[in-house]
Amino acid sequence: MASTEKVTIERIDHGVVPSNDLGRAHRFWGSFMGGEIDHLTNLNLRGLNREVPQIIFYTLANHKGWGIALQDFPISPTPSRPLEGVVYGFEVAAENLATVTRAAEERKLKWHGPVEYPSPCPIKESLFLLDPDGNTVELSIRRDPSREPPQGKIVPLRRISHVRVEVTDLEQGRMWYRDTFGLTEEKQVPGDEQFTLTVPNSGQLVVLHKVDQVAERSTRAIKGPHIDFRIAPELYPPILEKFNRREFYWGPDPTKIPWHEQGGHTVYGYDPFGNRIQIGHRFESRDSH
């Protein structure tokens, strides 16, 4: 590693969200959102016994590894507040959101917006909608559009634009995400009680949103759901050292890392507020812009 190279993550690589019904969730993520199934994991006795999470993995918005994880506690399809839990923002390949809004209305999805953001905010406008498990999805037009080819016929998506994360202490969250992952403080997304950090290598955003208590759909869904950050292999060790809230295996042997992940190239853990995070090596070159 060159002495002048910034120690930072490469990109927000993917996410996994909680679900009570994988079949119902698939009808949304595989059709409206255009996800292509990559593989299913833990459809075995351990999965049936809820020792490990059963997950459908997709390639979604050009992100291989997007997942829906079956949970063993009830998740309300109606959030208790706007932007409840972790909210993923996807960049739409379009000039505006008129077509996406019509598609959401035709399919009788729960949605609101679009919301416009003034320059210099990197997000031009966003439409917010709910998946069948009440996870909020944000569909956005970026002022700095990606060069990725769009994926999906109903909603053409280029990439994960940003992720909104609940925190109970905005300053603590700002410092922890900035210092742990090498994020920068640049252009802000307008909003009360929130702060925006930027992934320097990709231009993706982490928007921290202050709440009194982080949603149960984030803190209770420990088996499967997470935000995934990918890191250049040579920068992984110094970031791993700072990632000081690591998760231990939830089975009988506490020396193992979680379920099927083997080797020393990835680990799970939590931010100071209970949001689950995975960090790991970047295995392939990919243009996230």
C-alpha cells in the first residue's frame, strides 16, 4: 500500500433485507425490481431448524449478492415511521421518475413522492416505496449518474446509490463510520437530524438518520440481513483492525465466524447502534461509477 493511499472501503457492494415470506418477497424483488436469482442458500435441515438463515441471493442493480433473508419473528408490513430501518437507495437509469411512479401505481404498491432535492445534493429526486415486508426502498435519480448498464425491465437500475442508516447519536455515528471505513464528509442530502458521508472510490452515500430507538427490523434480524462493504485486499487489514464490534458465531463454537463464510477474507459485525455490517475483500475489479 502506498503511503499516500487513503485507507477506505471500495464500495457498498450489496445488502440483505429481512422477510417473513421468501416467495412473496421474490415476486417483488424478482419482477418489479428486476433481480435475477443467483442462488439459494441453507435450504437444508439446519436452515429448516433456523440454525442458519435461508436466503435468496440475486444480481440486482448490477450488484451480485443482494439478498432476502427469512426471519423467525414477525415483521410488520407497515413501518411505524417513515424510513424505518435500513433503507437502500437505487439509482434509476432515467431522466425523471415519472415512468417508475406509474409502474408503482399500476401494481398498487405503497409509495410516496417523488421528493426533489436541490443542488448540490448528489440525489436529484427520490421515490419511496415499500416491499411486502415493509422494508422501504428508495428509487433515485443521481446528478452524477453511473456508467453501469441498467438492469431490470420495469425499473432500470444501475447500482446502489446510497444507504440510509438509523443511529441514536448522530455525532457518534458520523465519527464511527468516517473513521472506521474512511468515508468523507462532502455534499449533503437535505433532511432533519441526518448527516451524509461519501464513499470516495464510488461516490455512493451513507446517510445517517437520528432516531430515538433503532428499528427492531434492524436490531433483531441478526441472521442474514446486513450492509456489505467491499475493500481492496491490501486495505482490508487496517480497516478490519478498526472494525471493533465483530460478530461471533451464534452456534456452539464461538471461535468460528458466522455460518457458511470461511477463511479470513470477510467478517460480520455491528455499528454502535446495532445495525449489522459485513466487510470483505473485493474479489473482482468493477466500475461502481
